[in-house]
Amino acid sequence: MNEDNISQESMLEIAKNQNTLYKQRVEGIMINKRVFLDRPKQYETELFTLDKIIKRNKRLGNGYAVIRDEVLEKSYKLIRSQNKMVRNILRALDYYDLKAYEQATADLFLKNQIEIQELMSVDYHPVLKLEKASVTLKEAQKNIKDFYTLLEINADTLTHIADIEKSMYRLNHYSRYGLIKPILAINNTNFAKSINPHLSPYGFNIVKILLILLVFLLIYLIRKVFFIVLEKFLLSISYFTKYANEILVHIRKPIDIVLILINIELAIYIYNDFNHYALASKFFNIVYAFFFTLIVYQVLNTVASIKLHDLEHSDKKIKNEMVNVGIKIINFLIMILGLLLILHFAGANLTAVLSGLGIGGFAVAIAARDSLSNFIGTISILLSDTFSQGDWIEIEGKQGTVVEIGLRVTTVRTFDNALIAIPNATLANHDVKNWSKRSIGRRIKMNIGLKYTSKAKDIRNAVTQIRQMLQQHPDLATEKTNYNRTLQNSSRLVSEEDDLGIKRTLLVYLDELSDSSINILVYCFSKTTDWNEWLKIKEDVIYKIMDILEENSLEFAFPSLSLYHENELEDNND
């Protein structure tokens, strides 16, 4: 195109072919993006070699040869700079949304131009005007022409990338979803090439329309399958078996609306080149929060209404007022949480909202502070499942068996047969130790003190024998002790052993050298949690330890103190 004798028609044809080549090259890179990114750096060997040759020619005074090789070196650096820019643009496609990607591309363009300006610090046009019969000069002039051509190609590349930023962003999503090859095949058909120019002013193309229709079809199929799977799931859970049909009747319509909204949001997402509209996303999130709250409300109230109906026809004496209050409290909490969720997606400052609610309820809280705190304490106890009737608990030095959890107080029968009433606010706001929430493991811990006259070999043997004895004891828990591995509350993100109250630790070590004894630490857990059985096991362990110590000629130490009189020490020294 830079030749003087080329016609305008030929230039237009070359430009058209050039755009086609650019388009094909970009598509080829996007199809094999990972291969392109993983390629090694270009021209490292050539640049290293040219640097050595240029230094040698400078020493020899070969001016034209220096120009020839310097220009070739700059051409390599220019191509490498362009390659690095394209790689970074491809990486930016994976890490940013459309606006951030466009900004990152602009920054990379600027960085590329700075590097190009450094390469253009020398004007080689005077060299092109020289007319000498020198092979080296002609080679230098050819390299200069190639260099200036590469500069124009680099500028064309920047222009082309800027023109197809959104297209590259869209192609990258097709590549991520594994659809790029069929998508490009569709776009390159004659039908698509004839239709797309008419659709592009409206932001559409054949591929977008096909994807939107495909999403509609998938959502429709998912809707059909979803309710079948949901019904089977509810029926498979024994607790929900009798509620399944009623629950499905009440939540079918909200779920249908949610699926339609998801369909619309995905269509907008595809139309916008796989980029979310901030305002539209906020709207959909608010609507989703509303319907999520509605679905939870419908499920809980359906279960509660059926449960209440069953209680009315059962022999259990449960006050309906209590059940109704419980349902109202749950519904109120659901609405409050749903409102807070909606406000959160709407962009409201929840801290300020909660502060406003706190100021409004301040007067009520002051007027009925104690009663309200106890009532809230009751709710907290019932919801947290910290303890239940019949559990052995301990709080602030008081311990006993829970008799009843009331609305205001919880009554506890102590082990000396006294009945105490503890306000629920106290139980909710203080540490409660529940000894009944354990399945396997009641701790046996002791420090065995041995005399300092004991031999190390005997102590080592005793420690080994004690450890073996404990591991083989049928009533002690070890790592081999089996238990039921079904979590009681799967919503708690803890280990099975912590959730079920299972301790199987077994430790026997020489622990310390104290003032009057050498101490062995024995730390283990019985399988039973019953106090009477635990005492029997502990007694048996102590007897066995005594036998082991006797076998190894070891004696228990007792607290002792040796006194040395200063005068006696002086006499002995004399």
C-alpha cells in the first residue's frame, strides 16, 4: 500500500483483505488462547546474537552494518512489544469486567506506545535517500523499510483491537464456556454474514439470538425437571413426606416467577456481551431477595399449619397460644431478615438502618427491660439448642438437671435435691457448661509423681506399659473406637467428633520434673459418660498403673522438703 504506483482500487482490496486477516488472526488466537499465552518469549536468541554483532561492528567501524543490525534489533523488539501487549490483553479478559477490561487495554496501549517511541528515537529516513553501490547499505535500507512498515502494522493492530474490544470480550466468554468454535462457525456462514449487518445497529447478531433462545429452552426444561426433583427430594425426607404436596402448591408460583426473572436476566446478560448492567443487577437481586423470603415464609407456614392441625387432634397437651406466638415470632423474624436482605441489595447502609430501629425501640426496651430480656433469652435458648430438659448443666457455680425451660426462667434440680430458678436472660448471656452433650468420652486425667531415686530405664518402661495398657483397655476410648458418623446438626460447620461430643484422645508422657517428684501425665477418656461407670473404670486404671509401677520397682513420690543447716555445712567443710 506504500508503493507510489498502486491504484486506489488495489489499496481498497488490500485493506479489505487486511481486515479479514486481522479478524481471522484474532479468532485463531481466541480459539487457542492458552497455547498462545504459553508460548516462550520471541527472538531472545536473535536479540542476544545481534547485540554481540553490533558491538563488534562498532569496534570495527562498520557504520552501515551497525545501522542494519540496530534496525533489525528494533524490529524484533517492536514485534516482541506487540506480542507482550496482546498477551496482557488476553489475560485482562479473564480478570476484569468490560469497563475494567477497556481501561486495562487503554493502559496497555499507552505502555506499547511508550516502548515504540523509544525505538523511534533515531530517524533513519536520511539513510533511505543514500544511493551507493554497497550491499550492506542496501540490506540496511531494506531493514529500515521493514521497520517502518512494522510501525504502521503496529498502529493498525492497535486500531483493530480498539474496534473489536467488545467482540474479543464476547469471544473470550464463548471460549470460557467451550462454545467458541461452533459460534465462529455460525458467524462465518453466508446467512449470518448477510443478516448480522442488519441486526448490529440494535445490538443483536445471529449468535446472540440463538443463545437467548437456547437459554429460554434450557430454563423451560429446568423448570419441568426442577419440580419433579424437588417433589422426590421432599418425599425422600421422612419429616417432609406429609408436607410435600402442600409445600409444592404454595411455592410453585414464586419459583416460576424466579425462573422467569433468571431467564430475563440471562438474556440481558447475553445481549450486553456477557456484561452485567449495574442497575439491572441491583433490581434483580432485590426481587430475588423478596421471592426468597416469600418462599421461606410459605414453607415454614405450611409446615406450621399442618403441624398445628395435627396437634389439635393429638393427645399432647400443648397450648395453641404458645404455638401461635411461636409462629408469629418466626414470621416476624423472617420478614425482618427479608427486609434487611432487600435493603442490603438495594445498597442501603444496614448499620444506619439498624441504628434507627434501635432508637425507635429504645423507650420500649427501657420500660420492659427485664421481662423483655428474659423473653428474648427464652427465644435464644430454644433456637440455639444449648441445652434441653433433662440435661446436666453448670452455670456460675450452680449445676444440676434441667427440669423445665419456661418463658421467663429455667428451673434446675441440683444434686443436693434443691430446686433453683435461673432467669433465661442469665442463661442466654453467660457461659453454660452442658455435661450431657457428649456421646463418647469422659476425661480421666492424672499426674503420677515418682521419686527422684527412680531410674530412667524403669520410668521409660513404665510409660510404655501404661500406654499399652490404656490402648488395650476395653472401656477406654481410642482412635479405633467406632461411633455413629451421622451429624446431629449438619448446618454446623464443625467436625463430626465435636458435633457429637466424642473424645478419643489418649496421652501418656513423662511430663515434668517438679520440686519433689518426676511426673508422668496420663490423659485419656472412658467410653461411657455415666458417672458411676466412669468411677469404676478410673479405679481400675489406677490399680493397673499401680501394678505397672510395682513391676518396674518404682515408688510414688510424696511432697517432701530437705533442710540443710548452714553451721553443719561449715563444719563439714572444715
